[in-house]
Amino acid sequence: MTSLDLNADLGEGYGPWKMGDDAAMLDIVSTANIACGAHAGDPQTMRETIGAAKSRRVAVGAHPGYADLIGFGRRALPGVTASEIENLVAYQVGAFGALAALAGHSATHVKTHGALGNACAVDDGLADAVARGIRAVDASLAFMVMPGMATARASDRAGLKPIYEIYADRTYAPDFNLTPRARPDAMIQDTDFALLRVIEAVETRRLTATDGSKLAVEIDSICVHGDSPGAVAMANRLRAGLEAAGYTIRSSLG
């Protein structure tokens, strides 16, 4: 592999309230996953973020989450049905496509956010619902998925292009899922350590879990959470370190 995609979850403000430094992140990453108004974001924020990404030649995709602005889409919502998730995803992906058309920068992919992503990663029925929602709106959109999880299987079943993603700033449980944020070891803040983990994963196709086990992974894209306090420093370190290691940072999504 000579090229890697570096992505971030952006556009997560709401009205006059801003979350993270999107402008700085868009100068570093090659792909942006943009909130669609459910867990964060609004039409104006979406359009402005898409436009800023276009000016930097950064690929953009929809980042749908649970309709939970107060909880930022990171609270589990037990009892949500597959039909409700299918509707929720189609609604947000469709809205994102409309704002992308206004901004003149077509969407390339979809990546689920927060608790919705966590639920779909371990439940094949819910993952299939997400895939159906994406495909119904635009079957050409790629589905950004976690390697080894239900979303990857759903992408295959739906005939969607999978984009295999790992997180630079999060730790992993032995079952491939992300370590719950309530745990003190869930987030990685040491930029040098994050870079070493990413390079090891890319070169060995193995990701080290919290118990020391090695998880076999495919990797197309590496994520940095844009809302984290050290997001810009983390993204800068990753890009500089990966380029120094011989990798070109380029979107795998067009």
C-alpha cells in the first residue's frame, strides 16, 4: 500500500455553536464525514462544511446518527427498530445529498455515528437496515465500515462498496468493537503512540486490542474524531508521520 485515506467526523456544530476546528482539520484530512442534522449539524453548517471541503479537494460523505442532539448521538437507544433505522439513515443521507448538490460537491460515502454505529457494528439486522437505507437513496455510495463487524458483512450483502476504517484515537476490545467511552483507556491522546499503532496496523494487518490480542484487519481509511480537544494535533502528527513513512494521503473515495 502506498496511499492511505485520513478521515475525520466534521460539521458537528449547530447553528451558532461550533464543535472542533473544522477549517484546520480540512487542511489535513483527505475525507470528511459530515453530520446530517440528527446528532449534530444543520443545513447551513452542512452546506458550509461541504463547500469548505470542496475548496480543499476533500471527499465528503454523510455521517448519520441517532436523532439525539442533547446526547450528541452517543447515547444508546434500546428498542429502536430496524425499520426506524432504515428510515433515519435514508432521511439523513437524502438530506446530505441535497446539500451536497447545492454546494456542488457530490457525496461519496456514508459512515454511521456514535451509538448508532456501535449498535450496527454488532447487530446484523440493524447493519442491514443501514445498508438498505443507503442503497435506497444512492447505491453508488460507499459504506465506511469497521473490519470484522456486522457493518462489513451488511455492505457485502447489499452490494455496496466497503471502505474499511480503523480509528487512530480509540482503543479496541477483543471482539473488534471500540472500547466503551466510559472506560479510562477508551481514548488515545498520545499522538506518537497513535502513529505507531496505526503504522503497525497498516504494515502487519493486525490491530492490537486492549487485552493484547491481535485483530486481523483490512484498512482503507484512518479516522481522527474532529470533536476531540487534541484533534488537530493528532491529525497533523498522523499525516506527517505517515508521509515520512512513505505513504501518500489520498481519499480512497474519489
